[in-house]
Amino acid sequence: MEHAQIVKQVSGYGADEWEIFTSEWSKGLTALHGYREVKRLGGAGDHGRDVIGLCSPAACEGEWDNYQCKNYEGMLKTPKACEDAGKIIFHAFQGVFKPPRKCRFVAPKGPSMELRDMLLNPSKFRAEVISTWNTRVAPRVVQKQKHLLTGDLADYVNEYDFETFGYTTLDEMLDAHRLTAY
């Protein structure tokens, strides 16, 4: 199948199919990133972890990577990325897991140009997440709760390593996926 046809097919995947594809792709990265296991967790209560690569027997208490799957009709926009970054940061703050070594947004249509610029300039993404936390993140990190950016949480978010956030393009995923058994 030609590249354009593959891109069209994969871009048409539903949310579940996209997570499965991302899981398959992540398994292909096992040797490159030192994963012992790749798990698909997506769904309600996943704490912002759709697909994860675990590097040690300590699982999410050790080194691990997070792949946040976003499958929309259009590109992934900044507000949704801020919300999802906030979920990861908040649940790490709560001690649900150690902060991931890296957190990559994977979306078939990619991130918007504005979001790409922010993810390629972590200080800009940090500023956006922090400045919009109380409106974008606070009401969405835990259903029917609102976690405002104050006190220890504010200190934690201000110290969080935003260089861990990034994105992976569909072409990068397809190139690596071709090398897997899938």
C-alpha cells in the first residue's frame, strides 16, 4: 500500500483503533527506549495514561513513558493538550505514579501549529498550562472536583519539568510501525 493510502487509513481510525495502533507502535520502540513492557490503559480513570512504556519492574514507580492518544476530526489544539498535561502533573502530584520520563502527544492529524510551537519551546507550554490552569485544568483533572492552582500544588506545577512534554508525528509513527510485527 502506498504511503498516502496508509496515512488516509490510519487517520480514519476511531479512538480505540488509534490507541491499539499507538500500543503496537510503542512495542516497536521497546529496544530503542528500554521498555520491559507496553500497556494500553486508555479509558475512564486512566489518569491521563493511554499507552505507557515501562522501563523497570517498578512500573509507574520507576522510569516510564506516557503516550497520550488524541484522535479528533482536526488537529490537537492547545486547550486540550493543557488539560491532558495537567492531568499527568496532578496525578503525579497526588502520588498515583512517578512523573513520566517523557509524555508524548500522539494524534493522527498532529498538533496545531500553535501547540507545536509551545511543545518545541517548553517554557511557552509551561506558561500556557500555568496561566490557564484554573479554567482549563482545575475542573477536569478529577470528575466533579475542582483543583485550583494554589499551595503545594502550585509549587509542584511550577517546579515540574515541562521538557518532558512533546509530540510525535504520524509519519514518525508509521516509519517505526513498519518495523514491528504488526
